[in-house]
Amino acid sequence: MKVNVEVECSPEEARRFLGLPDVTRANDVYVDALTKAMQGAGNFDQLNELTKQIAPMGQFGLKMFQQLMESGMGMAMSGAGKPGKKTGD
């Protein structure tokens, strides 16, 4: 049996419904700091140094983080790690 449920709501309503924290202020601070840092980068070398500070391992680190998130989502979607569910029995 397949059931589809459509919910029409704003992102704010969805965040509250799912019980996720409101990170608006933290995001605003982060974006402001990043914007100021980008404005201070006058040439390619300064921009390159800023990039190293944001992502110390560069593209490899970002790819590794992406794989970590994808594997975590895969485990969450498959039900692995749920209490009361034993594997290998």
C-alpha cells in the first residue's frame, strides 16, 4: 500500500512542526561575517587564504563531509540504529 500526504506550509511552520531549532540569528551572524571577510579580500591570494580558513581540507574535506551526511541520511532512512531493532538476529 502506498500513501501520499501533501502538507502545504511555510518553512517556519515546517521547522516548528519538526521541532528543529531556530538558527536564524546564528545564520545572520555567519552570513554577515562571511560577507565582511569577502569584502576584505582584494585579490586572489587573499580570497584563497579565506577559502582555506573556511574549509581547511579544501575540496577533499567538503567531499568527505558530503559523504558523511549522505551515509547518515541513508542509515536514518533505512531504520538502522533504531532502539529495539536488533541486527544480525
